[in-house]
Amino acid sequence: MGSNRRKQIWETFVRRPGDLKEGVEIALSLRDLTPGRRKYQFRNVVAVVSRRPEELRSMDTLQVRTVVGVLLPEPFGVRIIRDLPIEISGSPYRDFFQALEAAARVKGEHGGSG
């Protein structure tokens, strides 16, 4: 029996496209692009991404942009594993990506899920 859950469309920014490791848990900041009341809502998460067609059918869509906003031509699939805090410790205007990864490690060590 299929799920009634509507597939969502997410957007993320990466420093380098190669930073998106497939099939492993990675920390991402996502913006919801799904039409509706929650459009543009922001989430920090731990997720798994994929480009394999057989997995894409069961995953949400992930549009990926470089830090300067260039949209990669092909979307990824994304499955959110757990939420991270919306506020991440760190110095403003420093390395956001490092702070996000650190938050994912701390949350994973303490076991919580979103």
C-alpha cells in the first residue's frame, strides 16, 4: 500500500557539488520549495541523498545550488533522517558548513531525533 504523504521539494546550497556524498548521513540546511503554507520554511537536518533512479521515486526532490546560487542541472533525491537545531553555535560569517556538521555530530552522539 502506498503512502499518502506528498513528496516535497527542497533546496540546499553547497560549497562544492562533490560535498554531497550519496548514501551516507550528511548535515544539510534545507529550504522548503513545496507550494503551500510552509513554502520557504527553513530546516537544518541530517539527511541521505541519492541520484539513483530507483531510490528517487521514494524520496523527496532536492534542488542543489552552489554558494553563489548556480542551480545544478539535475536534482537529487533526499530523505530526512532527523532535524537539527535551527540555531547553530558558531561565529557569524565564519564557516557555516563546519558549524552545521558539528551540530550533526553532537546531536547524533546524544541520540535525539527530530
